[in-house]
Amino acid sequence: MIPESLIGVLLGCLTGLIPGIHPNTIASFYSSASSEEAVLLVSMLVTHTFLNIIPATFVGVPEEDTALTIFPAHELVNRGEGGKAISISAFSSLLSVILSIPLFYVVAAISSFDLSFFYKFAIIFALIFFLRYERDPFGGSLSTLKRRVYFFAIFLLSGLLGLKVLEAGDFYFPLLTGLFATPMLVQSLKSEKIVEQKVVLSFPNPVDVAKGVLAGFIVSIFPGISSGVATGVASANSKSPESYISSISSANTSAAILSLAMLHSGKVRSGVADALRGARENLFVLPLFILVAAIIATAITLLLTFPASKIFSKVKVGSVSLLVLIFLVALSFHFSGIFGLAVFFSASAVGLISYTLKVRPIACMGSIMLPVLIR
């Protein structure tokens, strides 16, 4: 099964680096995966969660899992530390794999329990958690209250948009791209060049990784709570971009792995998991291949940091941002037609309002949370 594992890693590199392509897209070609195909799909899924930090850092193209990394990663890029952001993410994901493997069997053991009754309470808790950490440390209680009102308003606005959009179908790409990528790209249009990027390895705080793994565990056992919500909870009280990136990357990778364990009782949490239904009898050997893929993906991610840092240090940021915006508009139209364009521009307006009000981007996760809460 080693060849299948390596092919899966290669496919994960492609899905992670190319905007708009997700492992679920590849998994849709496998109606019922064999044991060998299961190894391929799992290796692809794990690798994807490592490599997708690169476009999120240097280009600003998000998925639900990486949407919240854009602003902290962009902050490090502006300081010449884009390579630091990527290395923290890679090591965080690797550590989260190591911590998640024993939890994989725990999730499988409790997968038969019906916890759906509690998941709306978990969403409400997440919202309260977000609001608690929305404060102005320099402006006093009234200023903090104003920030929380703004936060809640953006949460509701993005939530209502998400509710209408997701009722119409799977339009996550234009929705999340507009909410999270557009504000960063628009503010970069007038930029010339980013500062020269230093390629340095940096390791995450284990506490941040543990928070991410805990969030991934919660996502895996509660139906309807997405990995985007988990990353929001994991990073809500992070006080530095490094901490933010570590928590989000850990939650992203952990949620992807632990959600597969729910297959033990036949529950499906993703397109990849759906394709693995036919290989359920080999479920408990998959963590071995998960670990192998994670080690290889860490090496590949770190190796790509150097050329990516050098390339983006030499290009005009404004020109790249404009090209990326045009590319995202084209992708939205390609995947979702005219309605996708309407979603993209509507979400972009909400994202820009959020940025103008200086509301943390977590508020825009209302686009995912509110539909789950109401349904």
C-alpha cells in the first residue's frame, strides 16, 4: 500500500496548493473505496491539511479550514516572516496528528452515541466564547461594548447571508472567499512589494496545539459543527499571530483525522469519509498511514517554504492581488455560475464592512454557525 500512500500525498499536494480543488472533489470519483484506495484518500486528506497553508499565507485564498489563518499569516508576511508562519503550521499539524492518533480510537468507541441534541448548545457556547474575547484593552468598558455590538452585528449579517446562500446549495467557495479573502486582497492592491521573506524554522507552543486538537475532537463527535467553527474556538483567545496559526492548523488537521473515526458506526462527516464506507473493516489500520503521510507532508511543506518565500518577495503585491481577485471571480463563476458571482460580491461587501469596523474575522464564521444553529 506504499505506492497508494505516495500517490495520495501527491494528490494532497495538488489539492492543497491549487485554489478551488478540495479532497472531497477527488473523493467523489470513488463511490466505494477499496483498502488500497482508502490509503490513497486518507493520505491525500492529511497532506492537504498541511499544504493548504501556503496559498493561504502568500496568496490569501481560503477554504473553510484556513479562512481564519489569512489575517495572522498576512501579518507575519508583512514582517518578512511568511516562512515562519508556514513552519509553525506544518509542525503544529504534525504534532496534532501524533496527539490525534490515540483519540482516533476514542472517537471510534463513542461514535455510536447520538450527541446531536447537544450540538446547538455547542454552537451557542462558541458564540459566547467569541464575544467574551472581543474586547478593547485600551478603550474601557464602553469601547469593549461597542466592539462586541459590531462583532455580533457582523456575525448576524454574515449568518443571514450564509443561511440564504447555503439553502440554495453548496456555495462555500464564493461565500468564504468573499468574506475572508477579498478584504485582505483589496487592502493589498496599492502595495508594491512585500518585504524580503526570511526562511526560518519556528516551532509552535504545545498548549496551542493541544487547544486545536481538543477543538478537532469536539468537531468529530458533534454533527453539524464544521471544522471552521472548531478553528474559531481554538484560536479565539490567541494573543499572537503565531499562536493563532498554530491553534487553527492543529484544529484543521485533527478534525480531518478524527472525523474519519466516526465511520466505525457508519456516520459520515465528509466526502472523503463517504468514499471510505467500503473500507470500514480496515479503519483501525488507517492511523499508521496517516502518520506516514503527515511526516512526508511536513517535509514537503518545509521544502516548499524556501522557493515560495523567494518568489513572493520579488513580485508586486498589488499586481498579484489584482490577478488573484480576478482569478477568484472567475472560479466563482466557473463553479457556481451567475449565482456564485452574486454570492461572491455579497460576501465581499460583508467582509469589507467587517474589516472597516476592525472586527475580528472570526465574526464572519456566523456564515457557517448561524445556518447550523437554525436548522
